[in-house]
Amino acid sequence: MQRPEKTKQPIPATPLRFIWYLGSKYKFLGIVSFLLVFLAETLNILIFYVSSRLVDSFTLATTVDDQKEVIMFWGGLFLLVSMGNFILYRLSGFTAIGWVIKFHKDGYDELYAYLSRHSHTYFSNRFGGALSNKISNAVDSSAGLMFQVLWTFFSELIGLIVTFFFFFMVDARIGFVLLIIFIIVLMFNIIAVRRRRPLVITYSAASSKARGEGVDTISNISVVRQFAQSQYELKRLSEVFSDRAAKDVRQSYFGEMIMVVNSFFAIAMTAIILFLLYRLLLEGGMTAGTLVLMLGLLGRVGYMFITTGQALNRFIREYGNIEEGLKEILIDHEIQDLPTAIHLCIDKGEIKCNNVTFKYENNTVFQDFNLTITPGQRVGLVGSSGAGKTTFVSLLLRQHELTGGAIMIDGQNIAEVTQDSLRKAIAVVPQEPALFHRTIRENIAYGKPDATDEEIIEVAKKAQAHDFIKSLPEGYNTLVGERGVKLSGGQKQRVAIARAILKDAPILVLDEATSALDSESEVEIQKSLHILMAGKTVIAIAHRLSTLREMDRIIVLEAGKIIEDGTHETLKDFGGTYQRLWDHQAGGFLVE
């Protein structure tokens, strides 16, 4: 028996570790990007130094020739440094884009892969649109944050270090004053950002909810129109958007207040340093070139205070998006493969339920449930709503974990095999088929992605779908619309049946697979299903009489217990629940 691949490193659930997890995969590009930014920013500050030397040298030049020589040398150096700064920044742009785009793509891959392994219950309790939005927010904000770290925080840090060096070189007193002011500004911003963080997370959650609500309404627009509830939906969405806007205003205003305080610090710092420079100038401790250097660097530091505040505002917003998204996506999987899980191997297709107990939201659905389905047996499940028919199928597919007991397939506990191998061994035709907004060809081939056109056409014919497909303008290349909205219920069902036939799994689950078909098509489909079911273990949640007649065995469930078990012929005259349902049939369906 094959064992699955070794489990890889878990995805970190905190923003900075998540970014490191993605970015560290391409360390070379990252290191080169930071090195280029370091060199570029160093040259950027050196431009001010070269300018100051140009002024001092020009001032000291006594002849025109000396002045020309000064301009040629220092002016040429100024040009070279400026060009070097430009070239290095652009090179850092190319390397950083390559780096960030790679881990941006990996972020989507990793989070969607993790999301896909969540349980059926997880998706049942959440908006699909909101989940997709959370992944987009987390990954896009991670990329945005990395660009900020590289071209704002790291760049400004290098610039600040070089600036401090020059200020301390000119006058230690000015350097210390600047350092103290910087520490005060830094502490203020750290405190302010921490206080803004919960506001940003709350806004991000409201934004995801708004998108989820919007997608939910659009996805069900036909229901909205059928019940003439457009105004109701618009009002409800408006309330959701208003809540989102209110939360956005709170966190945005807080961010603007941070900007105001940072601007005040920048003005105060400029005034203090200018005063100290004035005193130093009066003392005769500074040349004209040094004054040019100090004024240039002072203006840059003041601008840095303001832009750093803006960057911190963006940082906390991006950070909040990442944190809120990861918190929702990276919760522990309810259903996980064991480290020792093996691939399910089916030789016969026997299914056994051994003392199965299952509780859902404190309600007991099955208690010590026992059932054996022999290989190749066709079993119909019958019972009133809530009897446990659909839950039984969900447990077989391991969409929920058992509370107790075990389900065995050919002697293998489904809790001890990989989920993928289990579900590959079971073909499902649901009552309400789910189709992707892709071509009919792609939807049918979903059961076997490498299927040839001949195989696809063959199964479509068996499912009585070929004729209607060929009548469509684009044939098998016709897009079916979201959830197959462009097809009728019967057409969608036939595509779903063709998909199951192509999968050719040893175990087949039919959730009343012919319920949406017209009578004429049903006759043909029953023939195809009869061929499809040959040699397979079949479990059918059945309401149609025609489906029940195809079954070798009928099991009647009530409150998670088997109350009747036998063939159609024996049970319809048994005098029990099945006979009552049979006697009250209507239009070819059992009446529950």
C-alpha cells in the first residue's frame, strides 16, 4: 500500500512569519534586492555630501580655472552618483518584482490548498466570496507589505543611519538632539499603530463580510427576482456597506490623526535643528557647504517623518488584512489525514459500519449504527427528512468525523486512509448537480482530467447528454455559466451523470440522480445507470419508484436507525413504513 508524501512545513498564522515563510523560498532574489536598495539609498544620501563639497570647493576657488576644475570634478561626481542611485534603484525594482511576484503566486497556492482541505461544516458556515476575499487580502497585502519594507522602511532606515552619521560628524549635539526626537517619534508611532490595529482588523472583517453578502445576493439573483425582493436585498446590502463604511471611517480618521502628530514632530524638529545650526553658524563652526548638507538632510529627515507615518498607516492596514485573513483561513482542519494514513485500495467494494456513532451540534444522528453492504450490492436508502440518509453518505465520504465506531471499506478504516484516495474511489451524482463556470467538456472531464474527446463523447451518449450538447452553438465548448445556470435542471443532471460515468469509481452514490429528468429521458438514463452500476457497490438515496426497483436491497432509516431492511418486493407488502410510503406514492415519487 502506498503512503502519502511527507507533510511539509505548516503555514505560519502570523503576518510577519507568513511573509518570511513565503519570501525565504527565494532568498537569493531577496538578498540581492535588499543589497541594491542599500547601495542606492547610500548613494542617495551621498548626493547631499557631494553637493556640500561642490559648494565649499567652489567658494575656496580663487580663479576661473579653479572654479571650472571644481565644477568638472564635483559636478561630474554628482552626476555619476545620481546616475548610480537611479540605476541601482531600478535594478532593485526588477529583482524585487521578480521576488515578490513569485512568493505572491505561492501565497495563493498555499492558502487555497489549505482552504480546500477544510471540512464540509467549515464551508457550510461561511460565505464562499468572503473566504476568497480573505485569501486575496492576505496575499495581496503580504506583497504590498514586502514592497513597503523594502522600499520604505529599509530604505528610510539606511538613509536615517547615514544622515545620523553626517549630523554627528558635523556636531554631536545636533546628532543627539535629532536622535532623541527620532526615538520620541518612533515610540509614538509604535503606540499609535498598536491602538489602530484592532480598528483595522474590525474593518477588514466587515469588508470581507460585505463582499460575501454581495456575492451571495448576486449568486441567487434568480431567487431574488422570483420573490420580488430586490428592494429588500438592496436595503440589506446597504446596511452591510454602511457598517463597513463606519468602521473604515474610524480606522482612517485614526490614521489621519497619526499623520497630524507626525507632521507636528517634523515641524518641531526642523525648528529646533535650524536654531542649533544657526548657533553653530554664528560660532563659526560650519562652512557654507556644510550648511547646504545639513539643510538638505534636515529637509529629508522632516519628509521622512511624514512619509514614515504614512507608511506605518499603510503598514497597519496591510498587516490587519493579513492577520484577519490568516486567522480565518488557517484554523486547524477539522478532518486531517493521519501521519500514517495509507492510500485506499479497493478490490471488492464491501462497506461496513461498525457501531458508528455520530453527533452533530449536540444532536445524536447515529448511535451504535451497524450495516454491511456486500460488494456489488445496490442499496436504496429510504426515510423521512432527517432520518440520516444524507448524513450517512457524508460520513462515507468523510465530510464529518465519527464520534465513535468505524466505517470500513474492504477492511480498511476510512479514518486511516487519505481523504483523496477515499474520495477518488467514490463517484457521486447529487440531486442538485454542481457545475463549474467552465465548458461542458471541462465539466464532464472533471471525473477524469486526462480523458480524450472520444471518451467524453462516449459517456455523454450514455448519459443521454450528447444530443442536447451538440445542439448548442458551441457544442462541448459551451460555457455553462456559474453553477450551470445556462443549462436546465435535466441537462445539468445529465452532465453530472456523464461525469460520474467517466470517473468509473468502484463505489457509486446516487442522490436521486434522475429526479430532474423528464419521463422520456429517465427511461434512457435508467438504462445507462443500469450499465454504470454493473459491478459497483451502489448507495442510492431514492424517492423515485423507478430507482427503487433497480435496487437489490432497500434500507428504511428513521432517526438514524434501520427499521426495515429487505428487497423492494418484500418490503412493499410487509405492512411497515416502506409499504406506507409506497401506498401513498404520488407521481412516481414516495411521499415522506
